[in-house]
Amino acid sequence: TAKTDPEGENLTLTCLLTCAKECEENFNLTWSGSSQEGWQGKLLNVNNTLISELLFPVWPVSSDEITCSVYREGSLMASKSWHSVKSLQTRSWVLALRLCILIGAAAVGFCTFMMWKHNNNAET
């Protein structure tokens, strides 16, 4: 799961592995991503559930994806990836900025044309 605090300043990713009876010691939950700077995590074993939490002050800028993987005796059993919405927001802002520049250029061109037409009509 992924959740942010009410202020939107911290992001917590939680990876759970629930075992049928008891989680053996040969299970391992690991986190991976392109940059692991500032990652703070904790691993808990509660009853028959392994819980791995990862806390970020904000979504890491250098990584668009973070993955929690479950290993048993060194073999990958399952994984879940979270994608940053920030990269989508950045693309949207770039597109919106380009659209605004295009509209602004069209408005300047139209105003220039209208002034030229007005001056030509005044001369005739």
C-alpha cells in the first residue's frame, strides 16, 4: 500500500507478506529502486505476517519506480512496484506550458494582424 500523511509531506510504502501458519526465516522482503538515498525502513514480524515499511520525506526525485520483492531461499516469489505520479505531473505541466506559449504566440500574431489591418484601412 502507499499512503501520505495528512499534510502530504511524507510518503509511506508498506509491503505485507501473510503466511498460512508462520513466516519462516527463509523469507525476505526487500526494496529496490534506482536511488536509495534517504530511505528509512523497518521490518516487523507480527503473528504470521511480515511487514516492511519504507518512509520518504517526499517521493524520491531520482526514481520513477520503487519495488518490494519477496524472496524465499534466494528465489523471487513475488514483487509489487509503485510508480511516481510526479513524473506524470511533470509531463502535464510541460504540455500545459507549451500550449500556453502557443496560444500566446497566436494572440500576439492576431493582434499584430488587426493593428496592421486597422492602419491600412485608416490610410484608404
